[in-house]
Amino acid sequence: MKESKTYSAKVLEICENGDAIIELPPELCEEMGWGEGTVVNIEYENGEVIISEVNNDDRKKSLDKPA
């Protein structure tokens, strides 16, 4: 089983539509290999926030779905 780690993120802005702009901790980004421009998906499940990178194939599928 994968070890779970806890990080804190700073909320920079809450948008009118309810989305939030957050600053992820540098150590998390470095560990995950994320840099500026990396697109992530954020989910909330069972009291935990799960952040995962969205790869180009997933982004294309999402953009191709009819609204």
C-alpha cells in the first residue's frame, strides 16, 4: 500500500464560480515532477483531497465530450 503524506496548500484566490486558485507546496510539486503549467485534477473523497496529474490523452477526451 502506498504511503499517504499530508501537505498544506495556500488559497490564493476564490473565484466567482467557486473555483479556487491554490499554491501547492514546492516539495509536493518536486516529488511529483510537476511544474508551472501542469494540469491537475482535484477530487474530495472520504475526507481526503486527492490531486492527480491530468495527462494529454485525458485532457483531449474531456475536451471532446459534448457539453
